[in-house]
Amino acid sequence: MKGVSMQTKINKLVLQGFKSFNRKTTIVFKNGLNIITGPNGSGKSNIIDALSFVLGRISAKSLRADRLVELIFHGSENKKPAKEASVSIYLDNSSNIFPFKEKEIVISRKINKKGVSIYKLNGKTTTRDKILQVLSAARIYPNGHNIVFQGDITQIIEMNPIERRYLIDEICGIAEYNEKKEKALKDLEFVEQKLREAEILLNEKLSTYKKLEAERNAVLKYKELNERLRILRGSYLNKKIELLEEEKKNIEEKIEKKKEILRKIDEKIDEIEKNLEEKENELRKVANQIFEFSKKLQIDKEITQLRTEILVNKSKLEAYQNELEKLDSIIERLQAIEERKKEVLHDLPRAVKEILSLDLNGVYGTISTNVKVDERYRTAIEVAAANHWHDLIVENEDVAKFCIDFLKENKIGRATFLPLNKLKPKIFSDYSILRKEGVIDVASNLIKCDPKVRRAIDFVFGNTLIVKDFESAKNVGIGKVRMVSLDGELFERSGVIVGGFISKPLEALKESKELEKYLDYRKSLKERIDYLKREIEDLEKKLKKLSEKQETQSILTLEKVKVVSQSELEKLRDKRRSFIQRKIEVQSNLNTLEIEKARIEGEINNLKIELEEYKGLNFFDEKLEEILRLIKKIEKEIIDLGPVNFRAVEEFEKFRIEFETYKEKYEKVLEEKKAILKMIEEIEEKRKEVFMKTLNEISDNFNFIFNKMTGGEAALELEEEGNIDSGLLIKANPKGKSLISIDALSGGEKTLTALAFILALQKYRPAPFYALDEIDASLDKENTKKVGELIKEFSKNSQFILISHNEQMLKYGNVLYGVTMEDGESKIVGLEMPGE
């Protein structure tokens, strides 16, 4: 940035009672270079002190005093000490740089013996802060680089890099950016605190959110699995119905075939019946002829007798054989009945047997297998158990469900289960009834069992009393409580009484005697049949001998015809029997098929009723085995899910809205943080841009001025390249010398370097005025000339006030002020130099 014209200047400075200036002294300063000269000790430097004082400097040391009250004129041999010291500065406001209508503003500062400073602005008392605020508009500061005290010219060189960098900060005006950055950092700290609080709250909510989300997901998974399970179960039923329908169709086809076979068999039997009738008529004719012819011969009588005996025996044999067939049928039925009795009396139902055979954990047997009771009470206990006698005792409802599913899948049958964790037994406890005559005890108290199944025993028997007999029950009061007598009479609470004969194992044994009787009879019958067969064989042998005689040949011829007819007749009968047997077999098969068809139809109807529950679902078309495998797999997945909180879906949705609200707040604060960080970044970039631009220009100015003064080179560099918060280094290389350390420069070289730096700042951004106290003290004549010429040139844009007693320097001034000392009091005389 190039220098600009002055926007203000010092019109005059008025001192009274300040240091050596006792009387009111007015110094009028002109544009350009104002030089103050005079002998040592005349008070020249007190003018620079007065200028700093009125501008608001508060360090007594910097004003060359131990205390501010020492700035007051302390008198001489002939002069009394002043009571106070005051300095007024008149600043030009033609350009309205200050916020006042007046073309000139007056700033005054007065200090009394107590060390109290009073500031005035245009005659009105004000504060130091107000004065500093007004002056800052023109970039005038009490500690500014534009005021250099005696001996301080090299201070800029000697100050540390950070302090030196502050000069660039001040010049480039990045204080504004620093303030913005500082404010942004405070905002960032506040937002980060809010963010931390929001994070803590959000993390607390997040754990609940995740828990509810997991529970919600478990519910959704459960519902999904349950729906799939419903589809699979529906698919299973649907596929089962399809397979049964197909099976039913096949059975119907078989039934039709069997009916066709029966129709043909009936036709054959009708045909055989017709042939039999014809053959029997023929046989009767032959028998009549033989009878008529045999009357003539005695032998015929014997033959006839033998034949008659044979016919009688054959008739008996046939009757015995028919009876044997009937007897076999009866025995077969009795044996079936016997097997059923054995099952009822001794064996368990098939479904119960199958479950017990699995040997599952959690299945503790039936009520009957767990009951241990005195034989006196066994009948009463069995009656008390009623339909619970073969109930299965299981650990819990899950074991019961597994067993039921097994029975369903394998089509075994049904069973009743008593889950111990769900049973609620009621133990009879009316002691007044228990003490009545004929009352033995509560049924459950008479039973010994494993403690783990006691709950089931109490459930079945805990509310039933065992009484001696019917009279004892009446004595208690029928209908008051459930009771069973020792004879097995049951008295329900409803008033119903069940009693009568009970088939015991001994009675069953007696009934089995009937079967043995039939078996013995069948054995006797077989022996008779064998005897008749032997007797018929003997008679036929005798008949054969008689038939060999001559007189019997005629009869034999007829007999042969008769035998042939009988043989043909027997063949027809055998054939009829064969067809009848075949008919029976086919009819039996047909009946079996009809029963199976009815069973399938019943099962189909039941399955269709079950399928109604799954109406509207899309079923899988898979093999039955595959569907069952998938059902078991999904059932296991459902079990693996464990308990499910069905309210979790609603709770999660409600909490999700709340969580999203907190999340939105958190994200909003996070966005605030990002925005602040971005703003800080932008501020930092702009700050760096402004600083580096200023530094580079001032460095160029510094090099130019240094070169002009010394012919050498100089530069300004940051301690850390690119880090504008690091220190500022001054590098100088006077002409004819290699680059050397600042500390190695001579006093004059240091002065030139410092002055070049100050003028470089002035060239970049001129201060309204510069006050320099004896900066040329260590310069030789040649360097004084160079400095004078440069200051003269720079004074075109800024007002310079220079204190010097160097004759070489004095000739460059526009105005000269002479200062003398008389009787301890400084006096001043002004002389305006003629223009060039």
C-alpha cells in the first residue's frame, strides 16, 4: 500500500508547568519537517514527553520520570514549583477524520500534585478511554511506533520478534480479524459445551434407543417368522389335503375296480348256481334209477347202506367243517376282545406309550405310574383319577407342545398333559368334614410319590375324599364334596353318583376261560373231523370191493354216472365256494377301501376346517417333508428369539420421535460448530491474506529504503514460514558486507536499519505525524545526509517533528525551533526556513 496524504496534523502544542516548561508555551507546528534544536539539557526532549503525555501515555518511566507527579515543574532558585502540569494538543479536523463539526479539536491533559490526571476534549472533561477512541480514528496511539524517544531508535531492532510482529499487526489492521476470531473461538467454546452436553444426553438416549430398537426388531422378526410359520402351516395343511385328495381319488378308482370285480363274480356265481341246479336234477334221476334197480339185489342193500353211511358221514363232515369255520370266526373275535381287554386293563394308550418311549427330559410318566398306594385304597384311587389315570406329567407347557406336535406329525393319537408349572391344585382343607365318621382321608394324602410330581398328584386327587362306604358318603353329605368309596362308588359335587360292578383283573381272567373253552371245543371238533375222514375212507374201500362183483356191474355203471355227477357237482360247489370266498375277500377289501375313503374324507374335512384359519395366504408348493423341515427350522428360530416385548414397537416408535428430536438438536448444534469453524477458517485465511500482503509490501519498502540509505539489501521474514503468529525477523545486508546478524551491526547501521523499518511502515501506511528524538545521534555526516533527504521526502505525506542538534540535519527542516534554558526554565524560539 502506498502512502496517502495527511488527514490530520498537529497544529500546535501548548505546555504549562510541564517539566522544564513552567510558563505557558505554545509551539505551532507546520506541515513537512519541523526540527527542534538546542543545546543539551535545554529541554528539547521534554517536548516529545509532553506530546506522549497529552496523547494518554501513562508509564512514568517512558516519560523519563519515576512518578507522574515528577512531570510537574519543580521550580528553581528564582522560580516557584508549579501546582500542576498541563499539555494541550490542537489537531486539524479539516477532513472530518474526527467525529466533530469543528475544524480543529483540542485534547488536554492535566496532572496535579496528587498524581490525578484530568482529560478534556474540546474543553469538556472526559476519560482517557474516550480520548484514545477519538485518536484511534486517525491511527494515533500514545505508544505508537511514530513516536521515538531519545536513544530508542534501535528499540525496534532490539525488541523480540513477537513484539516486532505486533507492529505489522497494528499496521495491517488485523486486530479486527483477531477480535472476530476471538469472538468466534468463544462462540466455538460455548457451542462445544452445548455439543458435549448434547452428546452426553444423546448417548444416554442412544443406549435406550438401541435397546428398544433391538426389542422392536425382535418383535418384527417374531411377527415375520410367525407369519412365515402360518404360511408354512397353511401350506402343510393345503399340501396334505392335496395329497389326501389324490389318495382319495386313487382309492375311489380302486373301489370302482373292486365293484366291477364283484359284479363279474356275482355273474359267475349266478351261472354256477344255474349249472348246480341242472346237475342236482340229473343226480336225483340217477339216484332214483339206482334205488329202483337195487331193490332186486341184496347186495344193493349193502351198497346202498354203505353209500348212505358215506353220505351221512360226508354230511356230518361238511357240517363239522362249517361249524369249524364259524368257530374260528368266534375265536378270532374273542381273541381280539381279549387283546382289547388287556390293553384296557394292563396297557397304556398308544399315544402315551409313544411319548414315554421317546425318553424325553421333562416327561415324568403318567399319573398311574407315579401313584404308590396301599392295596386297600387302590380301587378308590383309580376311580378318583377318572380320565386322568393315563395323563402325562410334564415339566412345562413347552414340553407339552413338543409332544403334541410329535403326535400330530406322526398321526399317532391324542394324549392329555399336566404341565407342572401351570397346574393350580386345590387341596381339601375342611377339617370338620375330615373328622366325620367313615371319612378316611383326602385321596392325595394316601398316595406316595416323587416330590417333583406332587403338584400333579395334588391337582388330580387333592380335592377328593376317600370314604368307607355309601353310608359314610351320605353322612358327609352327597354333593358337598367329591368322594369315592373303597368299593369304587363315585360321588360328584354336582350330585351325580356313579357305581356298580367293576371289572377287575380276576373277572377278566374268568372271562378268558370262555375263550379257552372255545379253543378246547375247536380241538375236539378237529378230532371228530379227522375221525369222520378215516371212517369215510374205510366205507369207500368196502364199497369198492362190493362194486367189483358181477351182479353189481349194472348198478356200478349207474353208480359211476352218479359218482361223475357228484364229482361234477362237487366241482361246481367248490367253484362256487371259491367265487364266494373271492367275493368275501373282494368285499372285505372293498369295505376296507370304503372305510379308508371315509377316514380320508373325515381327515380332509378336519384339515379344511383347520385351513380356514389360514384363508387368504399364499401357500408354498413344496414337498411335504420340505415344508415340515422349514416349519421345524422356523419354530426353532422363534424359540431362539426368547421372550418378546410386543409393546416394544409402540415404545420404540414413540421413543424414536423423541430421539430424532434430540438428534436434530444435536445436529443443529453440530452444524453451528461447523459454521463457526468455517468462519474461523475464513477469518484466518483473510487475516493471513491481509497480514502477508502488508508484510510483503512493508518488506519491499524496507528493502527499497535500506538500499537507498546503504546500498545494501534487507528483508522482513517470519520466524516460521506461513505462520503469522510467529515472530518477525529483520535481515540486513549493508553494501559491501555479507549477511550478518542484527547484533553484529554497528550503532549507525542499527540506526539506519531501524529508521528504514520505521519509514517502510510510514510509506505503507503513514501516521499523521512522526516525533523522532535525536535519531541521528550516532550517524556520520554522509549517513545523516541520506537520512535527512529521506525524511524530507517522506514529510510530504506526514508531519515530522525531529529533535536534533546535527547541523547537517538542520538544513532539511521546513521550520526550526530553538530551545534554551534560563534559570531552570525552557524557552522556545521558532524560525521558518525559506522554501527550496
